[in-house]
Amino acid sequence: MSTLDTLLREGRLDDDGALLLYETVAKVARARNYPPPQGERTWTRDAVREVAHQFLTGTRATERLVQLALTAVDDRSFGRLLETAVLNWLRDDARRTVIGRQIRRLKDICAAEQDMVVSDHGVRLMDSPDRAYADREDVLVSAALAVSVHRRRWRPDARRDGPEADRADSAAIVRAILTVAQRRVAWPQLGRIFAKRFDLIAAPAALDLDALDPHPVSDYARVEVTDQVEAILDQLTEREKRVLPLLDMSSREAATLLPYGHSTIANTQRRVRDFLSRVLRDDAEGAAIVAELIARLDRAGANAD
């Protein structure tokens, strides 16, 4: 009996299915550079199993697997659908982590501001009524976007855990949001607004799967190309900057031009492609930004020479 048959008939994964789940979690987590669970430094076998078991023990997890099995036509298509499910689950978990961390930081920042009133339910300006904001969230996102900041972190999976903005800039963004709201803004909503402001909850780039979420409309469309280029460059390592202009080359070809091995270059190319796919739309504007990035990096390389 195949993994698919066992799941459909008995509502459980057999040994081969459990192994497939472990392999899928490891593949997706490592390919997408998701951090391992707390207490683990890398994606060890125990880390993979822990996350796989969390995937199986969540609300209606078994029902979701059975639904995948009903959609699949054979074990191969089930494996591909399982990759999609694991990717989406890791993505949603990362979003919750990003927003939760953001909320904790905002509570600390707002509590130190004399013109803000902080409660368990949210934050408001001193002269605003203590009533919950219930209008359009995109209006508040626009207010947040109108405030320029000096430091940005656009990637929830970045190895460098720098702040999205310093305390003064974060307070200025909150103040702009509350000025427009003229009401109390709940902490979860404020966290979502900041996450959108910094593109921290854009969907991860697609792996080679058939059924993934479409790319979200990025708030990058509301700022100038130069600003976008600067924001992207701030998030690239020196190695990623050197590899970016060579994304169209094979890793072996690029290795003849760079002081790195072809496997290192291949991994770096993948990370850069994934990052650009997350933060840029697949349209003429996105292409223009990539072109400007390459031109900027080429000029920097020529000047260094």
C-alpha cells in the first residue's frame, strides 16, 4: 500500500510518509533559509523532526493532509503538494514570529513616549479618544510609509538581526499612524502595519512547485526606485553584492570571475534570486530596479578596480 493509499484509508502517514515529511521539511527549510527551532543552531535531524511533528500536531493537521491526498493523483503529485503545504506553514509561522517580535519592541518604545497612552489593548495619542480604530488599515499603512527611516531590515529570514528602524524612527512612525487614526490602535494591527511598512510579510519566493500563492502587491510601488535600490543594497552581504550582477551565469561560469567556489556561488545566487523575488514585483518596475542594482554594483566594482 502506498503512502497515498494509507493516508486515504487510515488517515495517517505510514513510515514512508513520515520519512517523506521529514525530507520535505528539511528541503524546504534549508532552501528557503528558515531559521531552525529555538535551541538549535542548524537544521539537524532532531530539528527537522521537531518541526515536522509540529506540522502534524497543529489544528486540523490530519484533515489538511487527507485533503492533500484527495487532491493528489499519485504519490509524486502528493509529494509536490506536501512541499507547498510545508512551505506555506513555515511562511505563516515566520509571519507570526516577525509580528510578535515587532509588537514586543513597539510596546517598549511606545511606553517611553510621553504623548502616547499604552494599555494591554493598544496605544493611542494622549489627546485621542480611547476607542478602537475600526477603519481601513491601508490608510494607516500609507501614513507609516510617509515617514522616512534611516535603517531598514526587509528580510524576516535575514542572518543579521538588525532593527527595522531605530527607536526614534519607530516612534515617529507610530505617531504618524496614531495621528491619522485618532483612535486607539490595537497591538496586533500595529504589528501588521509595521510588517507591511518594511515588507516583512511578503510571501516567500516560489520553489519549483505548481501551486503557490501569487506574489503580493508590494509597498515598494509607493517609493522611488533609488530608495528601493538603497533598501535592497542595505540587506545584501558583500558576497551577495558581487554575485548579483552574475545571476544569469551558471555558477561555474561565475566562479571564473569571483574568488568563491561554484557551490558557494550557486547557493548565493539562489538566496539573491529568492530575496529579489520576494521584494520586487514581476513587472517593468521590478526589472528597472534590478537593472539599476546591477548598474550600481558594476560602477562600484569599476571604482574599486
